[in-house]
Amino acid sequence: LERLAEDVPVVLLGRHDQARNYDTVTNDDRAGVALAMNHLLTLGHTRIAHLTVRTAPDVPESRPPHAIREATYLELMADQGYVPHIVICEATEHSAYTATLGLLDQEEPPTAVLAGNDTLAIGALRALAERGANVMLNGFGDKEEIETLSAKRAAELGVKVAYSNADISDPAACESQFRNAF
């Protein structure tokens, strides 16, 4: 890309590249995972699993979002002295569904799941609903079509879902918003 960008304007979306000749547009994946994890930790979760996808080799000058999310998850779990549990999925809803069922079958299943993207969250939601599991699910992303899809699927499965636009760094506000939703 560096050579191409010498002749053609290039903007890369979704990767954290340290490029000389082109620009990148990304989320702050580290801050997003830190907010989500701090929310789960504040609520008292100690067994938090992370569903993610296999990424290309991580090199400092070009980091895929899932690599940053995973590294942040590992760092925060280590800071708390908790054992991390990373589950690598294919980038499909079905793969996350199957992986979540596997998590639920463990002797000590997680009390919370951090899904690396909306697609994984939908698959995890299906598995949690199917089993009637009392496991908190936190998806990474805010695609409106995914929210609609997951709410529809949840209704089909007979579970309640709430979405919060509250500041997740304020657990009391989130908890209040979720309680009021039900």
C-alpha cells in the first residue's frame, strides 16, 4: 500500500497502520474494550471469556482491530489477576454460537462474554438464550441493523434484550437503564 499510495490517494478503513503515504480511519479499539471490560469488572465479573477471530500476524506498524481488542482484554484480565479465556472463532454467527455453547458446557462457565464484534455477539446471544444462561454479554460495535436483528432473534427465542446508550463508565446509569427496560 505504501508504494501504491505514492501515486494514488489511499485511505484505509479499520486497521491501525502506521503509514507514511496513506491515512487510516479506525475506532479507538483499546478504549472501547477498556470501557466494556471495566464495566464488566465493576459489576463483579471475574470469569470473562473473549470471543474473537483469528487475525493476520500482528506487526507493530499494522495492527488489525481484533488484535488490539484481544491485547487489551489480556492486559486488563492480568491487571486484575484473573485467568483469561480467549476463544478463537471463524467470523460467523454460527461459529460464535458453537463456541459459546462450548463455554457454557465447561465446569466453571464464564459469568460474562466479551464478543469481539457484532456478528460474534449475535451468535453468542443465540446460544445464551437457547440455554437460558445467566451470562452477561457485551458486544463490541453498534451497528443498528445488528441491534434490530439481535432484538428480533431474542424475541423469537423468548429472551429480553436491552441496549444502552448510557455511558458505560457509569455502571449505575447503565444498570438503571437496563432495569427500566424490563
